[in-house]
Amino acid sequence: MMETNNRRLPVGIQSFEEIRKEGFLYVDKTDIIWQLANRGKKYNYLSRPRRFGKSVLVDTLEAYFTGKKELFEGLKIMELETEWVKRPVIRLDMSRAGAVPDTLRSYLNNIFRQYEKEYSLVPNPTDSLADRFNAIIVGSYEQTGQQVAILIDEYDSPLQHSWKTPQHEACTSIYREVFAILKADDKYEKFVFITGITKFTQISLFSVLNNLSNISFDPEYAALCGITKDEMLRDFRPEINKLAEYEGCTFDEAVALLTAHYDGYHFSHDNMVDVFNPFSLINSLADSKLRNYWASSGATSLLPKFVDDMEIRLKNFENCPIDRDTLETSDVTGGGAELFLYQSGYLTIKDYLDGIYLLGIPNYEVRKALYKIVLPALTLQSNAQVITTQSMLLYSLKLGNLTEAMKCLKALIADVPYSNKKLASMDMEERYRLILSTIFNAIGCRVEVEKMIATGRIDMVVETTNIIYVLELKLSNNGGIDAATEQIRAKQHVEPFKADKRRVTALAIELDDKGKGLTDWKEV
């Protein structure tokens, strides 16, 4: 019997003070945080995907700059910091500022009012937001004799949400006006730190703060947000053991499962340390389950705004080159779909060579979420219809119930190639391949399209945990089911999988050449 584990994991908690005071587990990054605050640049921008711990980081910086030494007892920073100077901190959380100019002004108005109260400042009725921001920075400096730390969290939220709406321009002009003060008040500022997901360079903080250092790709900050494999093994052993017990596997196998699901992020080509998505990892360890937490984190709502023809282009994102300038300095509005997918965490750095990054999908959780989003668009069925059929398909494939599985597949690809206009440019077989691979990816199978083997190529290999399916697809006017069966036998498609412990099932599938979907199938 395992010892009962009463350790508390900080699920969804973004307050550093609460984590420390309530005794939640804290992955200690305070040595990197100290370096950033004391040895780094003065103006910093850090981009990380959502749910990557940016807000906890900002909160930790606030606790540090306000001199709350007691919260840091026992952490690495204690060996580095001797002074614990208490400074004025101005913190803005732009995710609370809405997506229209009115809510943006109202948020800034309210937060500035709080700081004016704190420093007993009385603005003139005619003062603009920029005047008031300036008065707060200068006033807090003059009253305390200490330079100010300014922390701006999720700076891009109103810009992201207003993008492609008539309100966008008005929001950006507020940004330009208010945040120009940061540069003007340089001598009163000790440290400026801005986080976000996407980068709007032309029109926001970046145009007025041309001295802003983008530290998002710096090797020393690669693991500033997120949890590395070493940290996971050091800090979460009891939880990994518990997951292993639930999954009926060894400790090492549990680590491999967690890695495949939630790891795989890289943020610097000079420091390719593997980073886990902390939100998913901590939730998974708290629940002792391997669920898909990414899909529920609301990370998907903005995709259609920034990515056109997603369903057609999905396979290009599995291995996707992008030049260094585009990835590191471009504006999200002009950098193309890949740039948005990278910044929002759907793609990550896989490799780097001579100024070219190679991007790919980081892990199983994100791959599944991505394919799930495009499936309704591809099959032109409502989400609810698709989800029920998908669940049944996965269940049947795992059980090896072919009759039921083929029935589900038939339902998912009825009449597709006709109705989806975007597919018109592809030949029929290619369309079917795209649709089928998307369906299998969306339900969480491992899929390989056109797998090369010694005797030629297999149309599609679909793996579940216990069965490997080898699929040969043929159109009705190209020999149909008989030709497919013949090919599986002649080319010995099952041969390469003989060493695998799992059961191997070969399926010949006939698809209607006019686009009417799956007409026949046979186990070979």
C-alpha cells in the first residue's frame, strides 16, 4: 500500500503568496528570477503560450520587488539576494481590459485610481490616462526614493481579441499614447517586465518602446516558465508513483507517458531543454489521469482569426520551416499562420540550422486538440455529431470491433469531398487521405500516412494502444476492394510490424470515386 499523499499541488493558483503561505508545492525558479531582475536588461518582453505560468512569474517578481523576504525562505534566491529593497511596483493585468476601447480605458482608469489613492495623488480632471500614468511613476519614485518596477501581464489580450474588428485601431492608439510614458520616465524606473502570447509590433508597446528586449528566445530563460524533466523528477516523485499505480505501469513508463502527453516545448535553439506545459502536467499529476487539459484551457478560440485554411494545411505544420527573423521579430498580423501557432503553443522549436527554425507539434495533447478543431470544418458536420461518432470510433478500434468502427468511419466521411470547397483542388484519393488521417489524429491514435517500407508504401498506419491497423485505400474506379486486398498481400504490408507485441489488423478499404465516402471494407 502506498503512503497517503497529502502534498498540495497548486492547480490553477496564480498567486505566489498563496502558494507559499498555504504550503503548496512550488517549483523553485527564484535563481533565474533573481538573475533576470538584477543581471538582465531593464526593459524585458517575454512571450510564452497561455497556461504557461506567466502570471505566477509576474506575481513572484512583484513579491520580490516589494521586499517580501519571508515568502522566499528556503528558496534559491536567499543565497543571491542580500538587500531586499522594498520598491514601488505598478502592475497591470491587461487580460482584464476587454477587447474594445471603452473597457480598456475603464480598466486603466480604475487601476490608476488605485495607485493614485495609494500615493495620495490627485489628478486634474483634464489629465489624460498618459498624464496620470506618468504622475504615478514619478510620484511613487519621489515619495519612496526608490526606482519603480513596472509589470504588465498579458499585454496583448485586448489587441488579440480586437484584431480583425473595427475596434482594433482605437485600442492600439490607447496603447501608443499611454505606454509611451514608459520610455519618457526611464530615469524613475528600475525594471520593466511585459508578458504576452502574441506580438503586435507595429502598433503597440513595441513601437513606442523600441528599447524593449525580447528575452523569449534567450537560452538562460528557456526554462523560466514551465517545468523541465529534471524538475518533474525532483519535485513530483510521489505523484508520478501514484499515476503509475493507477495506470498499472512502472515509474519509468509513467514518466514516458507524461512526457509524450505534455512535454516537448523548446524556447531557445541554444538551450533545447525540454519543457512541460505546467498547467497540463500539474493537473494530470493532481488527478492521476492522462487527460487532455489543453483543449479545456480555452487556447483554441482565436485560431480561426489567425489561421486560414487550417484543415487543409494541418499536415504542413508537422514539420515546418520558418526563418529566424520571422519567428523572432515578426508581427503576428503579418507573420503567417506558423508564427501564431508557435506563439500560442501549438507548434514549438524542433530544430535549428543556419537561420532556419524547424517547427513541429510539441506533444500528443496538442496534436489531438489541433485535429479536433479542424474536424467539423473538414467533415462539415456539427461538433456534437462529430464528437459522439468519434468516441464510438475510438472505442471500437480499441476493442477491435471492425463492423462498428467502419460504420462510424462511414458516418464521418459521407459526402465530404463534395461539400468542402477548399478540397476541390486535391485529387480524390488525397482528399480522403487528409480526412481519414485527421479523423484518426483527432481521436488520439498515432497516424502515419504513406509509410515507406521495403516493398513500397502503405497508405496509412493507425496505432491504438493495443492494435495496429494497416490501411490500404483504393477508389472504386481503381480496382476498389479487390485491388486493395491484392496489394496488402503482394507487398506484405503486415510484415514490418511482426516484432510489435500488439495485434496487427490489415484493412482493405474502398472509397467512392465520386466522393460519396466509404463504400466497402474487408479485413485481410
